[in-house]
Amino acid sequence: MSRPLRGSVAILSCWFLSCSDEPAPSGNAPSAPDSGATLTCSASDPCSPGFSCVAGVCQPGPSDGGDPRADATPVERAGLEICTPDGCNEPYRVSFGGSRIGASTSRTLTLRSVGNVPLEIRSIHVDHPEVSVEPSGEVELVLAPGDESALRVTHTAVDATADDATLEIITNGERARVLVQLFSEYKGVPTLFVGTDPRTATGEVTVLDFGTVRAGVREARAVFIKNVDSVIDGSILELEELRTDPIASTHFELSVDRSLPAYLNQFASLCATDANCPGGSTCDSGQGICRTQEGQLVDVVTATITFVGSAPGRVEERLVLVSNDAGRDSSARMVVLRAEVTTAEMDIAPDPIELGEAYVGFPKSQTVTISNQGAAALSVTEVSLEVPGAYSLRDVPPLPMSLSTSAALTFTVLFDPVVTGPSTGTLLVRSSDGVMPERRVQVTGTAGAAPVLTLSPTGIDLGPTHVRSSVSATFVVRNTGGSDLRVSSITRSATTSTDFASGAASLAPMAPGATQSFELTFSPNSPIPRDGAFELVSNDPARPVVRLWVIGTGVDPSAQMVPSGPYSFNDAPTNPNRPTLYLGQSVSMDVSLYNFGIGPLVVTGASISGDTRGSFTIASGPSVPFSVASGQSVRLTLRYSPSSIGTDAGSLELRTNDLDLPGGVLATPLAGTAQACGTLPNATGAADGSGVCRYTCNANFWDLDPSAPGCEYACVFAGADDDPDDFMVDRNCDGMDGDPAKGVFVAPPPFGNDATGQGTALAPYATIQNGINASTATRRQVFVSRGNYAGPLSLVDGVSIYGGYDWSAGWRRDAGNVTAVLSASSVGVIADGIASTTLFDRFEVRSGDGVSASESSIGLEIKNGSSGLQVRNCLIRAGNGAPGSPGSAGGVGRDGFDGLDGARAEDGFEGGIGGEGGTNDSCVAIGGTGGQGGWDNDDGATGQRITGVLNGLGGIGGTGAEVCTANGCECGLQGGGDGDRGSDGATGPTGTHGAGGNGSGTVVGGVWRGSNGGNGGIGGPGGGGGGGGGGGGGADECPISLLFCLVEEALCDPDRGAGGGGGGAAGCGGTGGLGGSGGGGSFGIYVRDSSPQIVATEIRAGTGGRGGDGLGGGTGGHGGRGGVGGQKLSGEDGGGGGPGGNGGDGGRGGSGGGGGGGVSWCVYHTGAGLPVVTNPVYVGGAGGPGGSAPNGGNPGTTGAAGTFF
């Protein structure tokens, strides 16, 4: 059986649920007693008047004990039903089960109205301090029939006793008093465990042996007591008593970490993080157990037993633990306490050797002393580390060493860890100690990563601080190391003034990466400089003491304005009109700020306050913050610039560190009154900064005539940019269409003058070219007045030229003002390389006629990438093209040479050579060679005919002497015949006529050229004369008759006939006549390799020039005469040679063609690009007629004409 609990705490919560919105019926249901009535009753405690005691509860009605409902018909009853977690049946019982100390367990109950009238719940009470209910006490809760409400009953255990409690509910129900039994119970068995390790439940201690302890040495041991019941929340161990036996022990001292009795839940307090621990406790990561906020282990009692021996010998006593172990009340358990007290001669101190916390990289040492406490000499033979761990020995003297009584030796144990974590070693000492010749001393230490103290800032100058005030600075300490940083103290250095104070004497431990801040305060008591330092002492092994420096200066400045205020600007010395001050005027006043105190006066703010119209300003002075040394001053310039008529008031406020001033602010009143200037027509007057009234034109009025009062020029301002436009609008209202500051002005003489002009509106140049050449980077426009100007003009890239102005009318611009460029040259205006935007606007351009042969006339020539040019609102008129030049006549052909005479006849075989034909060294036109005379009976040779149809035939040679046969012999019948004359050569052919020039012309190198007539061809040479025939040969016998031959050698022998004469050479043909050149063109606008814009411009072309005439070819040369044939030889028989034929005359040369007529185009384009022509007016001209050609030659074609090519 479980025994009753001895205490409990409960918390009850209640939610009120309404199942109906209907009001409770009035009926005759019993009403609740008033607030002063008694709810329960007994014989010794009766009800209040008007109520009777029914079943221990006061009910309304007579007190005769009768039933107040006896006569009710029908019976109206209120009823209460309670539902627990176990059901709704009586008896009502609620179990909380097992509980942990301090942990709460709640149960919810449902109260249900089961009568036919509303149930009035009047009071709810519970009779146990460890149980609570909500709501509780006297309540006014009404439940309609069928409605329910919830109660929450809570039990919180505070001891190891199971608890029984009663919940009492008083209602107006048929059973006015309803009870609910509440109880807790433990099903486990509390089990006491005593051990030396708080984390485990093994190795239970029955004997706590302190071992050998030297007399007078205190030796402590700890045991840990806990409840190791195996049932979760099954029991609570009550530790009633913990003492030594005997109680008044003189050897063992007992201390417990909490008061008794102590109540221990089942042990479940192991942890890895705080999240594993119950509320309010944290995880001790070193132990792995939860700790309370007071530092106690959760559900573990720690008992520390300290032994102090005084006399040698064995000591044994007991530790008595009284608890409810195993569920038995006041169950006692004994733990034997045992120690051996000795008086050994050798003493080792300290024992054990505890190095505590050390850091990797920062060795820590402990001095160990071995002393002789006995009466005889002690020999120390060995000092070593049996288990070295991270330890080593230093400064051990040579051994063995003998120590006399009370003598000692010392050495050092060094802890130099290389890794973090706990480390344990054992020191072994051997000696001649008769009781303990070997002593082992435990060496312990824990290594961690060193903490590093980082301070920011490392020092500070708190600056000037007014006496009787304070200034603070915050310093931040950060742990940038690997272990907790502990700043144990923050103190002033011995020489630091007490005017400096630290807000913290130390800092809480800081985990790695954590920061803490503290403040230093400077509260100077006197106006002198102070400096010093504070020292932060910490466990940073590298810098155990960190100093931060502080500087401060106590000051007591005194701020004063000189002259002292208030300041009236109407009376300021700088006001020339004083005391009058005009609107628009600006008046300055110089004042000085003096520091008549001790220490620097620091001004952190300077402003004007109370100035609602913003009329006062601080015009100059040092920028804030600034400082004024003691006895020194700074100058401020104040300025009053009223923005409207009337009186202004304000205050100069200087925020300083002079705390004797209210809020440290030095305030000086300011005042000023402004009045208006007089008026002028269309103008408003206002004073300038110097106080002189100046006038500003009213809206849309401008003062262009300084001699006239007011503003006489009405104009609506459209913008500051006023480049000349097509509508001639004065956008910026300066009196002209255009900006005078951007341009150069040109007017005809005498107003314009190149020698004295400056290109301004009042001193213009006289020539446009001079105006163009005078342009600058800021004056890239030329404004030209009406009038005539000489051309040609050469435009400049980026310099725009505008005509239509009238200098005599104030440079007004009007479409009726004609600005003409009249050029005597064949070109009016030249635009060469105008790549950027350049306007040529409102000009009449006239170019002269072409002068030299074939010269064109061009009104406006645009070439070489002039795509930035814009021609607007102009009249461009070209002159006429010049006529082409005529060709020249052809030359006469070269005459041919005569043929040579033939050789005479000869007596005998030799001779009779024909004459050579004549030659012509200017052309191939030779005559034929004469034939050679025949010999004996042979015929003379035929004269030569040169190949070619025009060449004459050669003459046939004379026949040889005839031969007959008579009387058996041959003989010449008669002498050789004469050769025939060669025939004459034919006349040569006429040369070809040159082609007539076309009417289109050609562009060569970007320049248009008229088409020239072609040159006539050379006449052909005539034919050479044929050579004369050779004379026939003479016979070698002389005939007497046809029948008889007389042979007489002496009288008759063979002869050679004479040679024929050579043919005469032909004459060469005459050279051709030259063609006439093309006529010059007429071009309104000639565009080459450019894409200009031509807008609203009239373009007129003149007449193209007439083509030049082609001339006739020259006559052919005469042919040479034929040579004379060779003569007969007297007395001989050879025939005479025939004469050569005469050479033919050369042919006439061909006529040159007529030149083509010049073209006429309004706009002519060639090469790359294309002009953009918008809204043009074209007035075209006629093309020039082509030139003529004689002798049936070819005339030139009439030139083309049109508006755009």
C-alpha cells in the first residue's frame, strides 16, 4: 500500500462555456444567498436569518427544518453532474498519479447542469495546500440546464508524501454540497544510492577510506546521494538526516549543499546542453549534470567529509543517512569513514599538486617543497614523474640529498600542455622515511585555449569638460581567445586623478567571442588638464594586465559677444542708407565671440532662430564645431538680406560648453526693417546688395534701350536658347532673332567696316567672309544685315550664317530683308568639308557666267563630305555656262619623192638597171622600181608594182629583137623595143570624222566636264606609181632580110636594153581636224560626295554653254613624179626604158566633231551621299547647243537640262 502524502500544491484553471443565450428562467428556483450569508452550516454554526440548514448547506426558507419545496407543483430542481477523466459516475475521484518535486500535474473536470432550472454554483474550495483549483472561493456561476463548465485542478508535490484532498462544490442543486476525492500515489520505491561519482549509479560506497593522512593535514572527500528508483516518477526520496557517528566527532567534519530534509526525484539529470535540463537549471558541461541556479546538482545531494587527524593511529567512524529508502520511514544507512594518521618524517607540500587551469602555449609551474619534519636526517634518493602526462620537473637538485631536521629542498613542476582538456600525472618521491619510504603525489591540471583580451578603444581623450559636469566613454572588452575570459578588476593606476572613475570594478566571465562593455566617467573638479590610466587584470596569459589611457581637461569657459547685442542692421556701419534699408539690399555686420573664462570655449552649433522669413544668415565664420582659446576671440559676419517689406526679428544662437549660460546657449537678438524702392514703367524696383535701387522689368517686358526709363520692349520669353529660326521669333527677348553673344555681325559699308569692325552689333564687319573667318568657339554664328555682298564665299564647318537682318532697325529680322551674295566668279558659295551642323539661311546667291572656254557656272558648290550643311530659305541662281572652244584644222600631208630615172641601154651585157621608186619618210607610200632592160633577144623586165590596190601597175618591158632563121642561121630581125610607162598611183582615202560631243558630259575627279567633240582621223596615203618597163635587148646578128642573114661579127653584136624609170612616191594623208570642246554647264547647286539638307529654297539654273565647233582635216600631200626611162644607146639595138608612173596624192584628213552643249541643272549630284531637298522651287534653264563640224563631220549634241540629277 502507498502511504498518504504529507503535502501537495495544486493550481486550478476554469473555462466558462455557455450552451445557450437564453436568460435563466425566474421560476421559483432557489436564489443564491447574499454576499453576507453563510453557505455551510452545523449545529454550532447556524444559517443567517431567512435560511435553513439542509444537509449542512444553508437554503432559503423557514428554519423549522421543513422542506421548502414540499408544496411546489410541478417540482423544479437544479442538479449538478461532475465528469472526471475516469467518468461521470459517483463517487467522484481524481488521481494525479506519481509526481516529481516541483513539477505540476493538472486534471480537467466538467461541471454539467442536469436539472430543469438553472444551476447556481456558489462556492468551490479544496482543503489541501498542495492542490489548487480555478476558479475557487465564492463564485457566481450560473449554468442553464444542459450547460457545462470546466474546472482545472492542479497538484504540485513539495515533499515525498502521497496526498489526499477533497474538492467541495456548493450549489443550489438538489444536492447542495458535492464532494470530489483528490489523491496522488507513488507506485515506485525510493532507493537510496551513495557514490563518489554523481553521474553513475554503480560503485556504491559502503566504506570511505581516506588512506594515510599526516597528522594535522586536512583531507576532504565528497559523496553524492540520489534516488535511483527504476520507476519513472514512481517515488520521491526523502533524506531526513545526514550526520557523523559519533555526532560530536573530533576527526570528521560534515557539510551538506542544502538544508534537510531534502526531497529527491528519481535521478534523470544527465545532460549535454541546457535543453536537457528542467526549467531554471543549466547544464554543467564539465560534469555532464544539470545544476540549479544556486549551483546545486539537480536531484543530487552533495556531502563533503573532511578528515583532520591529530594523533598517529587508525581512526574509524560512520556517516549516518536517514531516509525513506525502500519505502520505509526513517530508514538508516551507515557508511564507514576510515583514515590512518601518521607522523612521517618527510613532508611534501602541496599534496596533491593542483596546477589548476593552464593554457596551450603558456606553461604554468608550481613550486614543490620536500622537508624533513623528523628529528633525524632524511635522505631523499629519487624525485621523478611516474606518470608524467603533460608535466615535467625543473630545478631538481642532485640526488641523493640529505636533509637535516627542518631542512627542505625545492623544485618546480611545469605544466606545459599542447592540447586542451584535463591532465593527470603522478610525482614519485623515495626517501629514508621509515614509515613511508615511497610517496606518490597526484598532479592535476586542465588545459584550455588561452583567452585573449581585446580592448576597444585602447584609450580616449575625453576632451574639454566643464567643471561641475561629467562626460562618459564606453569601452568594449572582447574575448578573442578560446577559453572563458575573467576580468577580475578594473582599477585606476596610482597616479590617476580621482576625477576619472570606472563604472565597473570587474566583469562577468566571457565565453570565447563574447563582449562586455563598461564606462569611464570624467568629472573634473577644477579647470586643469588630467591624464592617467586604468588597469584591467585578467586571466589573459599573454597580457595579464592591460592598461587603457584617459585624458581630459577641466574647463570653465565664459562666452560673450563684442559688441554686446541686440544688433540692429538698419544702423549697421556698412549700411550706406542708414537708417533706411531697402528691400533687396544686403547689410553685413562683423561681431566677435570672446572667451573670458578658463579653458577652451567649444562651439558646437551656430544658428539663427525665430527668423520666420529667413532674412538673417551667418555669412562667415569658422565651421562648427570650433574652439576659442581662453582670452581669444573669433569673428562672425552676420548678414541681413530681407526677402519682403517689413520688420524682421531673430536671434543669433551659439551652442557652447559654457554651462553658466542657460543650456549653454549664448543668444543675441537681431532686428532689421526693409522698405521698397520707387517705380518705373513696366518695371519693379529693388535695391541691390550695396543699397542702390535697381529695377527689374515686369513679366514680358524688357529694357533694350538704356536711355529710356523703364522697360519698353514687350516680349514673351520662351527660353534662353535663341538660335535663329524660320519664324524669326526672339525667344530670349534680347531684341533679335538669335543670341548676340553667339554670333559675329556683318553689315554693308559704311556701317560695316573690315578695318575697324569688331564683329559686334555696333561695330560689324563689312564682308561676310571676314565675319566667317572671325568666328570663335563661342561665336559660331554670323548675322548678316540686308544688302549686297561680293562673292565667292567659302563656308567654314560649324559656322552658321543667317541673313535677313536689318542693322538700321536694331538687327530685327524680316523675310523682306534681302541679303545677296553677288559673285563675279563662276562660283557663288563654296561648302567644302562641312561635316557638322552648319546653316546657310535666308540668302540670295548669284554666280557669274562661265568666263574661260567650257567653264561652268555654279551658284552653290557643296563637296567633300559636307553632309552637315543645311541650306534654308535661300534663292540660289547660277549664271550661264561658257561656250566650248573650237577645234583646229588638220595639217597638209607630206609630198611623195620622185622616182629615179632608169639607166641607159648598153652595148653588151652590163647596164640597163631600172630606176628606184620614190619614197616618203612620213608614211608608207613608195613607188615601184623600174624594170631592167633585156639583153640580146630577151624582153625588158616589167616595172615593179608595190603591193596594194592604190599602187600603180609597172610598165611592161620592151620586146627583145625578133629572130629569124635563114640560110641555116639565126639573126635579129630588128632591134629591141622600148619599155611601157608605169601607171600612176591612186589618190589616198579621206580620214574618219570625229564623233560629236554628247549632251550629258562627264564627271572627272568630282568636276563636271562638257563632252568634247572627237578628233578627225588622218587621211590615207596615196598609191605609189608603177615602175617603167625595161627596154628590150638587141640581137647579136644583123639581118639583111627576112630570108638572109649576114653574119658579120664586126658589124653586129648583142645589146642591153635601157632600164625603166622608178615610180613616184605617194603623198601622205592630211591630219584630222580637232573636235570642239564641250560647253560649260550651269548648276544652281552642285553636290559632290555629300548629303546636305536643302529646305524651302528657290534654285535657278542658267543656260548651258554652246559646244565648240570641230574643224576640217588637212589636204593630202602630192604624189612624186615617175622617173624617166633610160635612153637607147646610139648605134645600138637595145630598146629604151619606159618612164615610171606618178605617185597618187594623199587623202584629206577627217573633220573634228562638234563639242557637246553644256548642261543646265537646278540640283546636280555626283558621288557618295544624296541631298535631301524639301519644298524646293525649281526654275530650270536650257542646255547649250552642240558645236558644228565641216565636210560632213559630226556636230555635238544639245546639252541636257532638268531640275534634279
